Amino acid sequence: MVPLSYYLVLSGILFACGVTGFLIKRNIITIFMSIELMLNGVNLSFVAFAAHWHALAGQVFVFFVMVVAAAEAAVGLAIIIAVYRNRETLNVDRVNLLKL
Amino acid sequence: MTQNPYLWLIPALPLAGAAINGFLGRRSSKNAVTTIALVFPGLAFALALWIAAQFSSSAAPYGFNLAHWIRAGSFTADFAFYLDQLSLVMLLVVTGVGFLIHVYSVGYMWDDPGYYRFFSYLNLFMFFMLTLVLANNYLLMFIGWEGVGLASYLLIGFWFTKDSAASAGKKAFIVNRIGDFGFLIGLFLIIQHFHSLNFTEVFDKIRPIAPETTGAGLLTTIGILLMVGACGKSAQIPLYVWLPDAMEGPTPVSALIHAATMVTAGVYMVARSHVIFERAPIALTVVAIIGTLTAFFAATIGIAQTDIKRVLAYSTVSQLGYMFMACGVGAFSAGIFHLMTHAFFKGLLFLAAGSVIHAVGGEQDMRKMGGLATYIPWTALTMGIATLAIAGIWPFAGFWSKDEILWKAYQTNWVYWLIGLVTAFITSFYMFRLFFMTFLGDYRGIQVDKHGQSHAAHGHDAHGHGEPHESPMVMLVPLMILAVLSLVGGLVGINDGFDHFLAPVFSSGAAAEGAGETASHGLEMLFMVVSVLVAVFGAGLAWVLYVSRPYLPQKIADSLGGFYEAVLNKYYVDELYAKLFVKPLVDGSTRILWQGVDRKVIDDSINDAADGARHVSDEVRHMQSGNLRSYAGWIAAGAAVVVAYMIWLGVGR
Amino acid sequence: MSVIKSAVVLGVLLGAVAYTVWLERKVVGHIQNRWGPTRVGPFGLLQPIAVGLKLFVKEDLTPPYVYKPLYIAAPLIAIIFALTSISMVPFGNDVVVGGYTIPFQITDVNTGLLIILGITSIGVYGVALAGWSSNNKYSLLGGLRASAQMVSYEISLGLSVVGVLIMAGSFSLRTIVDSQAGLFWGFIPRWNIFTGQFVGFFCYLIAAYAETNRIPFDLPEAETELVAGYHTEYSSMKFAMFFMAEYANMITVGCLATLLFFGGWRGPIFGPGILQAIEPVFWFVAKVVVFLFIYIWVRGTLPRFRYDQLMAFGWKVLLPLSLANLIATAIAVAW
Amino acid sequence: MLSVHLVLFLVFGAVALAGAVNLLAQTHPINSALSLIAVMAALAGEYLLLGAEFVAAVQVIVYAGAIMVLFVFVIMLLNAGVEERTKGSRVAILFGIPGMLLGSLLVAWVLLRYSGTGEVAAGALPGAPKTIGPLLFHEFLLPFEITSILILIAIMGAVVLASKPPSSPVPPREGGF
């Protein structure tokens, strides 16, 4: 038996790592991967809760998260390719036209 | 209430005509426009005659509910029509006189470039007027009321390129708004207290209420407010100022709208609301006083006017004052009777005046006419009949109705009668003055064809011929028909026939009526003789002053000095209004509303808000660095705050 | 127990890989009117050993400018996942030896097929990373082609299998095989390929060819265009690993095809008890060998696709076809 | 007492954590991608521990096998290099790392301290395909269909975004603003 909170702590730390990666990484692709990391962290808590409450809905939710992640990856990577085509860089600090 | 499913067709037919001419008239030939313009009101008139033929007092009132309109809770107002004896009279007057004036207009407006537009407006007016007359509730009546206002505005400003016409239209519109304001508030009061605007329902609720003899109450308030509306529409003191200016419109318009029909809407409305007024003696008294004063006041102005149409305009105001006086003394049927005869002879007067103007090439100043009887005998004949009618000479139409009013007025208060009699004298004087100045004596107009150009601005009848000439038959035939009506129209009032016809409507009748019957017939005969004598005397005076001794008027005017000036300038009422109302309004709007409220409050607050927003944005925009990660950082910080708050909530628990 | 089984299976597999290479060379040789290997041993049977030795003792050349950690990791990833997937594959019925029930399978999990699919999908990384880490444009192109191709065809592969799954109602390979027991009219086996999964089978086969980068879909290593594609920069044992991974994958695909569509180890059972214990394994191996032969046959016969043709075929023909098969199967089963 | 479950949990957790940290530490995106794959694999192990075998398989097939391949593909396609260092990145690291540590510790402390005594057993809720399927296709049918529409839209969006711009650009309008 493992306390539920252990899973949640692991999930939380993974999520925090994702957030941190989002903040400190410069490469758009890595930033994107950080988002996936966050989603994974969330998925873990879904599955853990599902086991804890004996509710399969938690696992079903993981599927939906995965679907969304897949859709997001498709569109996001396409955007990254488009950005690269225009700006010749993957560094977010150089993709900064969105300012005064 | 008997159903009559054809009722709605009467207003709908002119509307169809207006729509067809309005939308298609520009591309249609003049003959097509004429056909459309005449057929639809003609059909409406025929239908009205047919309905009148089938009309039986026992089956009245007729009604027809065309469509639901407003249904809010228990309050309903529908597109529903209502026909009783009162509406029937109005219906026949409006469609009949209206149709004749349409026919006349064909000749009068033939050369106008806005021919189709004119008839579209005219038909539109017919539609609204018939809606007003046939409405079964105040709201639909109000629609007609506003609609005729609109048509009037459009037609007064028909030659909108002329500055005076455009401003006259605006003046009519604005002055009418003041009256409508009172009317509307009256309607709101009715809704508030009687929860309906339907005539039948409202009157059924009011009938049990005892007359407010002791002081002003709800019904008095409603009555006075309704009267304010009627004053606006029917050009009574103090809102009469628009009507003389409205003469800027084409003459048939003056005849139809500003003499025969629209201006009588106020009288009709007061008569329709007789149930309210009968229970509000104070309001009734106010109506009577205003009517009497207007009658007298306008008549005096009429003496000094030289513009043929303006004389008629003031005479119209004066005659409307008579009708109000009749209503004010509780003789509603007498008022309606005068309304009807007035429609005949005043319509005729205007049309004949139009014919005169047509004949002399657009000239309206009577001083430049004279001796026209030889040039345009038919016009002179018909106009003479009309003048006799309005002056109240036996047995012309005006005599019967005016005499009825004076008789009823006397029964209420002899002061009304006295002023009415004096007014009748003045009326007779200035009407014959008009007739003599125009048709007798020598022609004083310019004989050469110069006027063709000098009056081109009038936009009509600009063919260049020097001789005054008779109008075409299409104009003369309506004149003749109206002349006949002016001659015999009063006969329906013999032996109180008209009174009895309308009796079912005014059955709850004024208390004064009963008393009148007991008064001796001899007295009534005496009064008749007196009023005829007065009229003849006025005519004689006019003959003396303008035919046999034409130098006298100038002398009299000189001797009167300032008073004559005042009369000539319509007692400076327009100037007074400009000083009293217009200027303060304009100044107030400029200083307080524009520079005070609009600039200092609204503009400044908006500018300050915008400035504030910009200042704040100037500071905040540094957050928008264009750096994606700084945005992400803000999101994360925000999420962290939310999470921290939730944790704090959870831990705190 | 598992360890022993693993070792045995691994040994057999590696041997099979070696002799698949031999088989290929022989068959292709004969197709091309040659003899193939003949010198080393009878019929060249010792050739694989010689080749292995040669690769083993060759100099392990690591070019400069490669990204070393991944350059080394890539072939490992390829071979490890290729060999792992076999662990889910059952070869035959359980046999009872001296009271012990020995399943002919390393592990039996409920979701065996899923896990095999997962493992093969991970296998892409070996090829892709090898291409990228070599720092060579041919390799990179090969890696790119491989990853795109494998991701695309994996969808068709998965969908073509779902028909079988619906019919069997399980992810367990053993259950799937059991569901194919019996005969039609006494002589046609109730294999899935005969019970309606004909289209599914061909979709599977084509997708599998693409997954294993075999001709006619061997674009990632198309020697005429890309030198040797993703393993251009590899030599000696590292190259051998890719080589072995490819053939191991072929064997796995063959095993899966046998299990899913051809009744697995099912076949006529006769003879004495010991023979009866061996016969299922024999049938199984025989069917797999047939598949390997088809692989080689196709290689010797068909030309290579163009890359755009490959992608267009995958997305526009194969995917709709396998989807249609899936829907048809679902309707048939539900009805 | 250390149960097998706990030991396995800790092992997988450690792998996941190491992968996550490595994702942050690596400067080359392909290393980060591989770290992420490691995290996903470890999480698949965690799912298996919890009995969610189907989720675990899908995690491997979809996440590791498809989505991450796409990432690697794009990295290869764009030939992404080592990250550049900029002033902003240093500031971000300066605040980001301590922030993450602080946040993680806070979350961990709160969760451990306040989340009650809930425990989960190994394989507590077997999420076999057979049990998840009905749930997915009956109870969650509408969300399921909506996600399929989402996927469809995403496909179209990706195609439009990544397709090459037309070779001949639209000529500018004449007499425009």
C-alpha cells in the first residue's frame, strides 16, 4: 500500500518541473515538451485518484488528456515549423514581434 | 358591435396608392400616376358611400379587428377599426372632400416635377387620416394623428428647395410635437387609471364616474391634456402659429389638410372623448374659452392680411375656434356639424383661391389682383358661394352650423354668444373684403409675361401668359361640386336632423342640451335673424370700404396707427414666441446643454477616462515585452497565487 | 524459470535472425538466377556465422562530429526493442513436463498485443536517432523518412489488427489463437484470414513491411538515393545491431501475422505424445518461415516506391482500407 | 515497511523525476525529448502499478510512440541546435529554479500534511480495455465524439499551418488602402 499523497506529490513535482521548463527554456520545442510534462503530471494524479476512489472515469479522463495532447502537438508543431520558416529561429526570445 | 370586414379596406386603399406611387411613380408616366392617385382614394370614397348606405343606427357601432398589435398583460391595443355615426361623418368628409381635392390636384400640380411624389404623400395622408378617424383605440388614433402630422410636414415642405417652405414644415412639426406631448401624457394617464386605450372600454369605465364639478380631478387633467393635443393639431391658441405658415405648401394641400380634414382632427378627438369632457366641466370650460378666444383673435388678424391664402388660414383658425367653442359648451354635434360644413366651404375657398393663384400665375397678394370676375367667372361664382357660406348667410351651409353653435353657446353663457357674434361679423367682413379685392374692381396685376420668371420659385404654373385665365375643367368640376355642397350641405341640420343622427354617439349628452329644447323657438328665430343681419352688415362694410370707397381702408389704417401695425403683424405672436420660447431654448441648449453638459461633463469625462486609460496603459504596457516567457511567467505567477489561495483556504479549514 | 526461457528464446531468435539472412541471400539469389552463398559450409549454411564473425572483428569506426551518446545508444535501442517484443509471443500450447506446466511463452499478459505494438512503436527511435546523431545528411534524411513512415504506417497497422481483436474480444495473443480453433466443413481451418479478415491481413502485411523498412518500403535505407540511409555512418557491431534488429522485427511481424491471422500454432496434431507436444511449435515455425519467405520473395520482386508515393499510399489507400475493414468487421460482429 | 509496491513506486518515481529534471538541465532539445520519453515510460510503469494497464499501453503507444516521435521528427527537421543563452534566460533561471523548488516543496508539504490517509493498493483498479471500453463509448460518448472532432480540426489546422505558402503570392490589390 502506497499513500495516495505520494502519487500526488510526484505528480505535483512533475507539474512544477513542467512549469519551470516552460519558464526557463529558450527553445520553443523544449517549451512545448514542458507542457507535455505538465500534462503527464496531471495524468498521474488522475490515475492515482481513479485507483483511490475506484472510479474508472479517472482513467477515461487520461485518454481525453492524451487526445488533447496529441491534437495540441500536431497543431503546435505545425506552428513551430511555420514560425521557423518565417523567423529562422526557435528561440522564443527572438520571436518577440508581439510588443510595442 | 357589428362586424364589418370591409372597414379596413378604406384606409388600406389609399395606402396602396401611396406605396405604388411612392415606389414606382418616378418611372411611371404621368397618366399612370394620375390613375393610381385617383383610383385608390376614389375606391375608398365609393366604399365609404357603400358602407354609409348600409349604415343603420340600430346596428351601429360597426367594428373590425384586423390584427393583434400590442398585448402586454391585460393591456391590449389592436389594429382594430370602429365605425359609429361620428366616424361615419368624418369618414365621408375625409374621403369625399379628399377625393375631390385629389381630382383638383391633377390639374393644379400637372406641371410640377414632383407630381408622383405629391400624390404619394397625399394618398399617405388619406391613409393616416382614415386610420385616425376609424381607430377603435387611442393608440391607433395616435398613429393616425402622428401620421397626418408627418404627411402634413412632407406636404408643407413639398417645395423643400424653398427655404420658407422647409422651415414652415419644421415649424408645423415642432409646434405639433408640443401638443402631441400633452396628448401622449393624457394617454399614459388613461392607461394608468383605466388599463386600456380602447374607446369602448375606457368610456365604459368612465361613465359611472360622477362629474368633477367641485374641483379639478383626474378626468379634468386628462381632458386638459387631450385638449393640449387638440390645440396643437387644430391650431388653437396658443399653438395656432404653425397653420398660417403652413400655407407655404401647395394650395390643394392647404385645402385638404390645413382646412378640411387634418386640422379638424382635434375637434374630432375632443368630440370622441366627449365622455371624458362631459365629466370634467373645468376642462370643458377651458375648451370653450380657448375656442372663443381663438375664433375672435384669428378673425381680427384676418382683417389685415393681404395674402389670399393667409386670410383663409386665419379664417380657418377662427372657424376651428368656433368648433372648439361648440365642443366647449357641450354641443358636440354642433361642432361636428360645423366641421362638416366648414370642410365643404373652406375646402372650396382654398381650391378657388388656388384657381385664382393659378389664373394669375402664382401671385398670392390680393392687392395685385382685382376684377378677376370677368376673367375667371366660374371660380368667382363658386368662391362667392363659399364666401356667402362662411359668412353665414341664409340658406348657405355655414349659416346652419354657425347658428347652431351660437344658439348653443348662448344657452351656456351669453358672453360666448356675444364674442361669437362679433367674430361672425368680422368673418363676414374680411371674407367679403377678400372676395371684393380679388374679383371686383380693376385688375392690378402685372399684365406682361415677366411673372413667368419672377414666380418660377413657386415651382408651379410657370407658363408665361399675361392674361388671367380660367382653370381647366378638372379643377373646376370639384369646385362646382363643393359649391353645391356649400349651398345645400347645411340643410341636413334643419330640424336638428344632424343632431339626431349623431345622438346615439353623444347620447349621454350634456346637461345643457335638455335645457335648450325648452327655450322658445321664437328666441332661436331671433338669433338667426340677428346673425344673418350681422353677416350682411359685415359684407356691406366690406363693400363700402373695398368697392365703393377703396381709399378709406388706408385712412383707417393710418388713423389706427400702432394697433393696425400690430394686427398686420399678427399681434407679434411669432416674435413673442421667438423671444419667450425659441430664444431661451436655443440659448439654454447652447450654454447649458451643449457647452455645459455636453462639453464639460460628457466630453470631459470621456476624454479624462481616455486619458486615464492611456496613462495607466503607458505604465502597464511595459509588461507587454513581446517576450513569450515573461507572459508565461505572469501566467505561472497568477496560477501560483490561485493555488496559494486555495491552499490557504484548505489549510485554514 | 523465466530467465531460462528468455535465454532459450533469445538464442533461438538470434539463430533464426542469422538464418533468415542466409535464407534471404539464397532465395534472392535464386530469384535473380544466381546461387547465393555456397562456399561456406554445405549450401553456404555456415555463411551467417562467418558474416557474424566478420562484423564482430571489424574495426569499430566512430566518425568525428557525430553526437556520441546517441550515436552509440541508437543501435542499442533498435536491437533491444526488437528483441524484447518477442517476449510476448506465444509459440505453442502449454506443455506439461513432469508435473510442471511450461507455457511456450516468456510472459503472458492480457494486453500482450498492445505491448508489442507499444514496443515496436518505441523502436522507431533507434532509426530516427541514428539518422540524426550521425551528423550526415544522408543519415538525417533516412532518419526523417523512417520516423515519418513508421508513424504513418503504425496507424494502419494498429487499425488492421483491431478487426481481429473485435472477433477475439481480447488483447491476449493466446486468447486470439484459441479463438481460431476449429474447422469449417471439416477441412478449412477457422483462421481469421478465412473468417473475414482477408483485407485486414493484407493491410497488416503491407503496413508491417513499411514498419520494418523492407522493400518495397525501404526508403530510410534506399541505397540508390541515400547511400545506406540511417546507418551510413555505422560499421562493425553497431551496424550488425541494426541489421539484426531489422530481421528480428521481420520475425516478430511474421509471428504476429501467424498468431493473428493464421491460427498460430494450430494445425493437424497426430502421432505419439512427444510428437503431439512438438507439433504445435512446428506448425508455428513453419508458418513464420512461410512469412519470411514471402518477405524475401517480395524483396526480390518489387521495385522501391517513391517517398511521396509511399506517404500517399499510406494515408490515402491503406488507412481508409483498414478503417473500412474495421467498420465492416464491427458491423458484422454486432449483427 | 517497504512493500514491493512502494519500492517499485519509488524506482519509477525516481526515474520520472530524474527525467523531468534532466529535461530542464539539458540544453539540446533532443536530449530533453529523450528525457521526456523516459519520464513517460516511467509513468507507464506507475500506471501498471496502479492496475491501469490499458492506460499504460496507450501512454507508451500514443505518447512515447507517436507524439514524441513527432517532436523528435520536428527537432530533426528543423535541425534545432543547442539553446542560446540570453539575459532573459539567466533571469528566468535565477527565479525559475528556486521558484520551482519552493513551489514543489510547498505542494509536497501541503499534500503530505493535509491530504488525509488515503492509500492505494497495487493494481487497485484494473483498467482493462474491456472495462474501459463501455465507459468510453457509453458514459463518455459525447466527450469522445467531441475529441474526435477536435482531432479532425487539429489535423486540418496542422496541414494548413505547415503546408508551404503558395509559390506565387497573391498580387497586392490595386488602388487599395
